[in-house]
Amino acid sequence: MVNEPSVDDLVRKLGTPEEPISRYELCVVAAKRTRQIIEQMQSTGTTELPGKQKEIVLACKEIMSGRVKSVKD
């Protein structure tokens, strides 16, 4: 379970006051980024992330830092 950053903080970070996102959309964005991280790890032969953190935690931290955005099709 991800405690930090909180789900509410992540929702606010991905959305805007004019166009807020749903928790479902947050879940989709985080899952997609997590799959990308896992694929990158497999292609480079990496077995662990720094600090033994989980891929989903890294994805959430990237969302919070602004490296990952939600793009509407």
C-alpha cells in the first residue's frame, strides 16, 4: 500500500482545478507507468530499484514530482 504521497495529493497533482481527474484515472496512469518501469528493468537486467522500493511507489513519486502527466486522447 502506498501511504506517501497520498491518493488525494496525486489526484490534485494530475488534475487541474478546471479539469479534475478521477481516482480511476489516477489508477490507470499509475498502472501504465508501473508497467513501463517493469519493462525497462527487464530490458536492462535490473532486478531491484534503489532502496528496494516497489515499482508502483516509484511511479507515484514520479507523478508527484511532475515527471508523469495524464494525457487525454
